[in-house]
Amino acid sequence: MSGHSTYETLRHLADSWGLLAMMGIFAALSLWPFRPGAKRHSDEAARSIFKDETDGR
């Protein structure tokens, strides 16, 4: 047996690869609104609060 417990092995994995995964997810979610196709959706969401429930019927 190597002397390392399962807990220590999983903690090491979470400390290294878990941090990289969280950084990647954060970067992707931070940049998502700035993608080329997002302008139309952002403008539509910004105007939606002024839209009346009977508009478009």
C-alpha cells in the first residue's frame, strides 16, 4: 500500500484539477455574454420589461 489514503488522493485531485476546472467554467461564463450572437438576445432582454402583455397578439 502506498501510504496515502483515498481522502488524500481525492483532495490532491480536487486541489489541482478541480481548481483548473472551476477557472475554466468561470472564464467561459464570464465571456458568454460577449459572444457575437449575444447582442440580439441582450437587446431583447433589455426591452422585455417595457413590453406589455398584450403586445404581439
